[in-house]
Amino acid sequence: MESELKTDTGKTLTTRSCWSCKIEMGDLFFCPSCKALQAYAEKTDYFRCFGLERHLQMDPEKLEETFHDLSRKFHPDFYQRKSQEEQQISLENAAILNKAYRILKDPMKRAAYLIGLAEGGQEIPAEAPADLFEEIFALQEGLEEVKALTPEKSDLKLTLFTNLKNTMEKLQSRQKEALREIEAFFPQWDMLVPPEKDQSFTTQQMDCLQKMKKILSQQAYLERMIKNIRSAIGGR
């Protein structure tokens, strides 16, 4: 069970009891007394899975190195002769770690996850970029025309497919631009993260997150449109 301890400086530390020997311990992977493997703490977010602050700027090579190190620590093969409890913990920890790595290694998913932490896990809605309304309207018309095509209209089909592919390339270029835009906010966000592990979000942090959320909302819409095009042209 987790509990919180306030230090003299006001910093909050997470403590819990070892499931095996019941001693009070910090947020560690192995009990310092009986050496039993510990499950990730109940409130552990994906950043803390890797022992990281909630920073958005990350060294991908270092993240991967930590991932492989922790994967070895949790690998079920090492616990085949351990207790049933530790075998189950190793499986659960490995599953959480794998999911955390998939999220944190992707800049867009990393930012979206952080926004979810701040907003209680709400899904980011898709929002069409205002400056692409004309292209999107033309795209939707093109998709409807493709659905209505008959086999004998092969020439028109080729033209429509070419137009859709050109539109898809434009949307993919816009996606790359969106990635650059959101990564530009990462240094600003990291400066707002306090050195202590305070899990609350300040007004300044929420303002920064809302700006990133708008970009992610448009990114989600672009991704949906690209999927629609791929479906319509059959992967061409």
C-alpha cells in the first residue's frame, strides 16, 4: 500500500510496504531487506516507470538503454523458480514497461500522454485545421466520388486516385510540420517542471499543455483523413 511522507522541505516522498516482508520502503523495484521484486506503485505514471521527471525532451538512445535494462530485470524467465507472486509481478511490470516505452519514445504520443495525465485521461478530440478547410472539403468530395465509381469509369478512377495521393502527400507534409511545432514547446514545458516530484499541474503548465493539445487535435484529424485516403485507394 502506498503512503506519502512530507519532508522538512515540504517535498512529498512516496513510500510503501514490501508485499513480502512488510517493511516500509521507497519506490524501488526490489525490497532492500528481502530482495523480493516489487510491482510498479499504484500511481506510477509512464515517466516514473523509467525513473524520469515529466520532461518532454528525451534522449531516445538513453530511453532505449533504460528500457532494455529494466526489461532484463523484469523478464519472466528469471522468476520461474520464484514465488507465484513474483512471477505475476514480473509479467505485469514487463507489460507496463513495454506500453510505457511505446508511448514515451514517440514525441506526439508522449505529449498526448502528458496532457491525459493533466486532464484525467480524456481523449484528445480531432479538430480540422482552419487553413485546410478548402483542401479537406475537396478531399471529402473526392472520397465520395471514389465510392460512387463504376468499373467502366477507369480513366476517371485513375484521375481521382492521383488527386487523392497528392492530397495525402500534402497532409503528410503537414503532419511533419505539426511535429516540429509541438517539439518547439518541449523546452518551454521542461522549464516549468519543478525539480522535486510534485505531481500537481500549475496554471502555467496547463496553458502550455493547451497549446500543445490544439496541435495534437489537428494532428489527429490529419491522421484520420490520411487513413480514409489509404482505404479509398487501396494502399496505392
